[in-house]
Amino acid sequence: MKYQHAFLNTYLYDSYSPINGDSFTYEIEGTTSKIFYKYLVEFSKYKPYEL
């Protein structure tokens, strides 16, 4: 019987504030510039009016 191991990778992009300890994590299944752009878009929606 033939078989091949298959692996799925999950990547985490994370932003952390050393001032208040707040963080934002984005879980994805790849590392392309388009995916990173999506991370930036989602991060911009996270608490947009807090300083």
C-alpha cells in the first residue's frame, strides 16, 4: 500500500502593543503578499478609534 504524508501549515501574523499588552492575531494558510495585505486590512479594522 502506497501513501504519502501530507502536512498543512498554519501561519500566524501578530501585532502586539508593549504599552497596554493588547494584541491582534491573524491565522492563515500561506505567506503571500496578498495574504499579508488582507492581514493589514483586518488589522486596520481592529479597534480603529483607540489610541
